[in-house]
Amino acid sequence: MRTIDDFAHWVTDNMMSNIDVKECTNILEDFVKSNEHIIQRINKVRPSLP
């Protein structure tokens, strides 16, 4: 996976097909926690994007 978007789509696809929803949710939560500093930086920049 190359981007956060790819990861989000992968999690969503797996949730939609009922493939271990709990595990997918746990992976997404861990991913967000481990990248929280990046997400905060994105949120600072995002309001200025068109």
C-alpha cells in the first residue's frame, strides 16, 4: 500500500465483505494512532487546500 487512502480503501473493502471486521477495525485504529502526528500536520494544511 502506498498511501493512507489505499489503506482506508483496503479496510473499507474488507469491512464491506465481512472479512474479520474486528481485526480490520483494530488495524485501522493502530494505523491512525501510529500516524497521529502526520494526521495533525495534514489537518493544519488541509483547510488551505481547494
